[in-house]
Amino acid sequence: MAYQSVNPFNEQILKTFPDLSDAALEAAIVRAEQTYHEWSTKSFAQKAAVVKKAASILRTKLHEFATLLTLDMGKLYAEAEGEVKLSADILDYYADNAERFLAPERLTVAEGEAMVESDPIGVIFGVEPWNFPYYQLARIAAPNLMAGNVVMVKHASNVPQCAAAFGQLFKDAGAPEGAYTNLFVTKEQITRIIADPRIKGVALTGSEAAGAIVAAAAGKSLKKTTMELGGADAFIVLEDADLDKAVKWAVWGRMNNAGQCCVAAKRFIVVEQVADKFLAGFKEALERLQPGDPMDVKTTLGPLCSEAALKGLLEQVETAIAKGAKVALGGKRLNRPGAFMAPSILTDIKPENPAYKQEFFGPVSLFFRVKNENEAIALANDSPYGLGGSVFTQDVERGKRIARRIETGMVFINQATWTAPELPFGGIKNSGYGHELSDMGIQEFVNKKLVRVSTALPA
């Protein structure tokens, strides 16, 4: 597997990293298991000191870490800074709250005592994607390290500089060797890692296809897994919505990270009374985006992560058009160097069109008109995905009622789907299972152990 950093803005090869040898991989697993037995005995205060130091380093070296994001996958520099800060916030959040989240829970029993304790389980293996190279790592590293587990990560092959930097971060923060390990491994080695009895859990963020493969491999070894997979979030705009606000959130929700986000707004479902006005405002706002160097603060439209990603997205658009979709905006790559896709809007997408059920990972919006809120809900739920979604209405109670009927793991009212350390993140259907972030995220890979004290005699 080629771990290579290629700047998608100018296609310059920046750095290449060799695959890990089988001997080096074995040594890393041995070291991680040994470190687990040491790390798991440390107090919450001792673990927090390391994790908080890592957060501090991220903030101190903000420019250095953010620049690697932009170079590796083309993220706008302002967004890259935001991701570094968010990653630091996640580290601090678990350092500050883990002891409370994992405190023993006393049970009410007829006699004696009973409690549930949360014990670490061992070495956790993460398989993580390229679109948020630090944030995705922070989501598994922070809760698991604070729970007393250790973490080994296979990161995406196109963001190796970010992967290496995050591994070095924990060394610089004082973590023992083996507490957090970055692995430049091959697909064959991944299969062996998952099957290895020293690995106790597997967390993946990625595509449906990758999730199915990894979950099946882990299932053969009876390993606990969490899966955060794709999404096709519905962005519902009702007739009483504040349209100016809805349009602003629509642009942000679709175009953040150049649309390469699992919880990006992807399907815009708008009630007929306001559909034309919303579409006109949305189109006008997208047309104002300025493509350019993602390191330039004036740039508001960056490239996709790679030429291959752009070609795949263009093929999806071309197929959608061939099957009857209309192009309201864009629909092609920009005529300039780099992996740039024009902000695009497709309309008239029928259920038989493959686009109707697909996730478009880039700046392509699918626009649907509906008669009323019931049709909006039905269309939102008519998807293989169930990650996030949004409802725009000035009647908040109405928004809450609609949210309860939408089949996803997350629903935001009057805001595009997004994330914060204290908010649980996870989906249903083909969007996966399990949660990251919040108190729920730290519970996934711990042993909920019952401890019972009894004075009773056998009958």
C-alpha cells in the first residue's frame, strides 16, 4: 500500500513512507500489549496529564499541524486550523471527564452490595479515513487512552504526514512507547492485525465497503467493533423556515471540507412553497465561492483530496445525468490545475436513478421538491443511510416532532449536522453502529464488570 502525500492543489508528490515490515509490525504489537499492562494501572490523573499535554502541543503548534492537513488532502487552511483546535478540545474533554464517565455505578439490590465497574480491555485497532486526519484519530485516541486501553491506528494512505505527526504528538506529550502507535501497514497485514488475539477491539470510520470487510473479519474473531460509515444527510427546509439562515447553513453544510464529510448536507428536501426561492439563493451563494490555493485565506473552494476522488465523483454525476437528472449548477470539473470540482446542484432525481440512493462525497448537492412535511420525512427516510440530518423551521416544537420521525442517529434543528466533543456521534442503517464522542464514546471499549458483595447463604 503506497503511503504517499500528494498535494491535490498542484499534484506535487511531497513525501513517501515505506510499508511496515512484518517483523516491525510484530514488535509493535508486542510493545503495545506490554504497554497496556502498564498504562491500564495508571490513575486518571496520570493519564490525563499526557492527554492534556497532547492537546496543549496541538494548540501551541497550530500552524504546523494545520499546514500538514492542507498539504496532505487540500483542506482550506482556515478549516484545517479549526480541525486542529477541535482535536485538542476532544483530548481535553476526555482528560477532564473520563473519571466521572467511568465511575462505578452502584446498583440497588435486596441485600449486600452490587456495582458495575468499567475496566479497560486492551489493545484497540483503529482504521481511519483521510477527510479529517486528526479529528478522526482524536475521537478514538482520547477516550480509549483515558479508559486505560492503548491504541494502534492504520490511517489512510494519502495522509501519511498527518498520521506520522499525530503519532509523534503522543510521544512528545510523554506517553510511553506503545500507548499510541501509527502503523503504515498493507491490506494483508490489516487482516492479520484484526485476527490477532492480542487485539481486543476494532474501530473503523470509512466507506460501507470497508466497514463490511472489517466487521466481517472482526466478527470471525469475536471482536467488538464500532463502525462510522457513509451518510446521505437530508437537509429539510419547511415552508416556515428562515430562508436566509437556511441558505447560509446549506452552503456551509454542503461545502465544508469541499463536501468531503460523512455528515455533510447532501440531499436538500424543500417544501414546494419555498423551493424556487431557496434554490435561487443556494445557487447564487455557491456561484460566489472562489477556487484557489487552499493555503490562501481568500480561497473559499479547495480541491478534492485527490485526482482519483475527483474522477470517481464525476463518474457518479455523469451516470446521474444519463439516468435523467438535470444540472442546475456545475456538473463538471473546473478548468484549472488541481483536483477541483465545480459546486454542483442536480435536480429531477427519480427513485430509479442510482443517484437517489448514493452518497456523493464532494461538492454535489441533490435537490428535491416535496409537497409537505410528510413527504419530506418519507423522502428523508428513503435512504440506505441514517447518519445525520437537519430540519429548518421557525417552529422549534414542530422541528422536534419531525426529528423524532427521521431515521438517523443525529438530527439538528436549524443547523447543519456537525460535531462537538460533548455530542454523541453515530448512525444507523448502512451508516454503521456504535458511538464516538460524549460519555457514550468512552463506553464502547470497556468491560462493564459486575462486582457483587453478598452475605446470603445458599438456600
